[in-house]
Amino acid sequence: MEGAGSFGAGRAGGAFDPVAFVKQPQTILRILSWIFSMVVFGSIVNEGYINSGSERLHCIFNKNNDACNYGITIGVIAFLATVLFFALDIYFPQISSVKDRKKAVLLEMGFSGFWTFLWFVGFCFLANQWQRTSPRELPLNQGADAARAAIAFSFFSIITWAALTVRAVQKYLLGTDMTLFTTDHLDGNPTIQPYPTGTETTETYQSPPFTENLQTSPKGYQVPTY
């Protein structure tokens, strides 16, 4: 994992290095996931529906509209989520609260894991429906390339989202270096300095103040006579 400190990022407020950010494996996986999702839903939207002998459009995956709708839905959501997580990656080092960083990592880990599962289901669903599609339903092999592209890039999306899940788990297990943050960043309360534990020494007066020492005082005052 790059960087040290809290959940894979260093001290908050550091300078942003775009070159180092682009070279990070997580950034590369985000870009690939973004491209793959766009190919999946783009292929289905553009060439995923045909009208075989009727005015009504049918899904090229065994005329099962659920297959096309599923591929488009998970593709569009993955496309948007990738953009949001990409922005979160840029902003993440600027988050000063350890609790907020933990929430962001947990959100990424949960979403990436769940979308890996959905891409796996989508790949199996599309591949199964494509196998059941009769060549007679696709005149001149219409939409075949788009169907194969959607299936292939659904499989590639499983790999990239699984890798993103692993990266999120690594960041979560990395935890936090508590020395990078002050107490007010953790709970919002200012740091309270403890009282000194040393024993205070008290000075005892050698003689009580404002008392007259009879031994050193002058003899008694004589009242003058007039």
C-alpha cells in the first residue's frame, strides 16, 4: 500500500501529486472499471435490441428483456459509482478525521464487494441467455458483436471490482497511525492537559508574619509627661 498513516493515506493537508495519483494501482483499476462499465451498457443500449419480424424491439439475449435491463442497470450504476469513488480518492488524503476515513473505506469495501457479486451474476446471466439465443432470431448475425462485448467486459469488470475490493480491505486492515492526529480530530474535544502528579512542597515560615518578637523589640514605650 502506498503511503503511511491513516488507512493508506498520510497526514491530512498534504500536497496533491497528480502524477503519483495516476500511477497508483487503485486509480488504474478505477479507470478500467469505468471503461468496462461504459462498454457493457453502451453495447446493449446501441445494439442490444432488434425487431425480428415485428415492430416491437426484442433483447438480443434470447428475447429476454430482463437480461438487457440488468446489464444496462449495473453498468450505468457502476459507471456513476466509479466517478464518485474517483473523486473520493482525490479528496481522501484531505480528510482529517480518522472516523470519517474509516467510514469512507468501509463504504468503498462494501460497495466494491457487492458490485463484484452483481457483475458475476450479470456475466452468468448474459452468457446463459446468449447460449439459448437461436441464430434464426438474429438475421445477418445482427447485434452479435455487441452481445459478445457485453459478456466479455462483464467478466473483465468482475476482475477489476474484485481487485478494488481487495485494495479496500488492505486499507481497512492497515488501520490508522494515531500519532498523525490530535485528540480534537478524533472526538471533536480539545486536548485536556492533566494536572501535575508531583507532590507540592510547602514552605513553613520560620516565624509567624506580623508578630512582634519581644526579644528583639525595643523596650516598652514610655508615655511622655507634660
